[in-house]
Amino acid sequence: MADLYQLANLQKIYLDRTVVTIDSLSIQRGEFLAIVGPSGAGKSTLLRLLNFLEAPTSGHLTFDGQPVPSAPPLSLVRRVTTVFQRPALLSRSVRENVAFGLRLRGLHPDGAVTQALERVGLSGLGTVTATTLSGGEMQRVALARALVLNPDVLLLDEPTANLDPYNVNLIETLVREETSRRGTTIVFVTHNVFQARRLAHRVGLMLNGALIELAPTVDFFDSPRDPRTAAFINGEMVY
Amino acid sequence: MANFSSIVLLSLYVSGSALLIASLIGLPIGASLALKPPRAHKIIELIIYTGMGLPPVVVGLFVYMLISRSGPLGWLGWLFTPTAMIAAQVIIALPLVIGLTLTAVQSVDPQLRLQVRSLGASPAQVMRTILWEARLGVVAALLTAYGRLAAEVGAVMLVGGNIQSSTRVLTTSIVLETRQGNFELALALGGVLIVLTFMANFFLVRLSGQTRG
């Protein structure tokens, strides 16, 4: 698989606090990469950098073989989208929420919206105001809104935190399908090491903004190289 | 009666035009300040919030000095015209529209802005979307501004001159009729003013209610 992202000596600093500092990271096209780590490790900031919503303070970020400019063009930003932990929905109908990204692109494909709603099991709720749904349903709307865009990269920032097992299973199935069917590159941030093990091709551990270890899933869990990885997996890390 | 209707129509024209102009300028400025605060945003916000409490009569005096024959804008020939009244009312309404829009947009979930950008919105699309999400607060801003303009008397009296069939509006008429002892007429004009304000509020609240959800 070819590299889609390349990060080298990348830093993100807010005021005088270094939030992300990554010496080297390559993310391959079609890969399912899970990033685990405690709260405040810089995982969400990394996703914002990968979505081009923020520019790195220093270092190199390359996407699809091209260096990413500090003010990336809309055409580049639109190849990537994020589903956040808290589904930030518009106070409009479920259908309008799912169609939102398409309309931003000047498209009006009702068929694609219907299909996306069917995929997430919300066909019957298209006309309901999205913000009145349950947490699990809202997250499924957020996922449908992202999937309908057919992005090259889908970034998921703890999308199943606080959800019941049914919704967790549904969302996991959908994102797994997305990689296998369309070859979508997925970067999945999670606290849940079991979930990372179930889904990812490779897993990385972030601590204090740095990528401590990155390895194929089996190696990451069965023979971690860094003692901090072993401590995190076994729930023995104090932070 | 013809004179009475012209007073009502002029009142609507002056306050409506001022609100429209203040909205066209103030909504994007308020939204921009909330979405992309400049470095000196604290000071700018302080100035705007101070402007929200500007005494209309002071604004009237300021505009009067600007457009009086010897003023820097005297060549415009606006003094004692409805245009001067609109200009003064725009200055009164603008800080209200900017400040209350700023507050309304700031109250929208910051994560929603990030999400909208992540879905591929351009800066203009982000602004439109967030303004729409903040529409109840924005409508409240417009209502507040219209209420202030409709009830305003000091500035329009100074720069308009309360000239019959030319710059006389409901509030200045009420002052005049009261001074002349025509209390019944003054009360009737006051009633009309309240009804007009009620109708404007009703219209805007209905509009925001229809677009909610």
C-alpha cells in the first residue's frame, strides 16, 4: 500500500505548550489505523492536523505525495472528514443533516442520502429533527453524514464512547465495511484497546503528544516493544 | 388623516431602512468577530458593548455636526431629511446588531463549527451555517434593535428637525402634540407606535418559529 500521509518532525504548539510532536509517521492508503492513549495525549489534535483544520506549527505534512500548504485549498480539505465523539448535529431534519456536506459541494443527490440512512438503520427517521434523537441515533446520523461524502480519509475521534453495545457494534461494522469495500483510509482514535484490536491493521500509542509505539495490531498487543505500551494495554499506566 | 398616514409610513421607512442597513453591515461583522476573533477582540468587544448603550441624543448631535452646513459632510445636504434620520439610526442600531449577533454566534457549540469545517464548508458557508444555527439569538438582536429605533426620539428630532410632511415621525409627533396639550392625539399616536412594534415583533418571532427545527 502506498503512503497517503507522511508526517516528519511535526509539531503543534499552543502558546508555549507542545501538544503534538511526531518525529515520523506514514499512513498508508486504505489502512485502518487506530491511535490509543490517555486523555490529553494529543490524539484529537493529531486528527485536526490530518483533517487540515489546523496547520502544524513546524515540520512537514504530506498528503497524497504533495506537501500540504498552511492554508490548504477546499478541494483538499474535502477529501477528508471527521466524526467526533460528540455528534455535533445541525438543528434540522435527519435527512438535511446527512445531505449537508453534499449540499456544501453543490450536490443534491437524494438517492445517496436515502442509501446512507438505510446503511445506518435510520430510514424511518429522515424527517425527524436530528437533535431530538438518542445519543446512539445521533452518532449514526453523524456517521451517515460522513459516509455519504465518500471521503478518501475518514477520521473517527472516539465515535463510540458512551454508546450502548448495539450502537458500538453497528458503527464498528460500518467503518470496517468502509475500508474493505471502498478502500477508505481510516484513522480511529479510541481509549478502548479491545476495540483497537478488533478493528485496526496497525495501532499506535500516543503519550504527551508523542507517538511512543506504532506496530501491526498483533505485534502491538502481543509483543509490545515499549514498556509504556505494555502498561497501557494492561491498564497499569498511571496518568 | 393623510398627514397621519404619512407620519406612520415615514416612521416605518426610517426605522425599517436603518434596521436593514445595520443588519447588512452588523450581521457579518458580529458573526466574523465570534468565529474568528481578532487579536484585539477584547477591546473591540468592549467598544461594541459600550456602543450598545450610546445615548441616541448624543448620536444625533454627532451626526448633526457631521452633516450641518459647516460640517465635514455638509456638502451632502442631508440635514433635516429622512436620510439623515436613517444615518443616525444606523449608528444607534449597529452596535446592538453586532454585539447581540456576536453573543448569539458565540453561544453556538464550538464543536459544531469544527464539524461544519470538517464536512468541507468554505469560510462563507461556515458563517452562513452558524448564523442559521444562531437564528433565534439573531432574531432577538434584530427585535431589540428595531425596538430601540422605533422608540427613539432624540436623534431623529435633532437631525430630522420634526418638519411636517417631511421628517415628522411618530415619536417626534408625540413630543409635539404633548407640548401643545393635545394629549388624546399624543396617546393615540403612542398606541399606534406600540401596535407597530408589536406587529414587527410578531412577524419576526413567527419567522423564527417557522424556521426552527
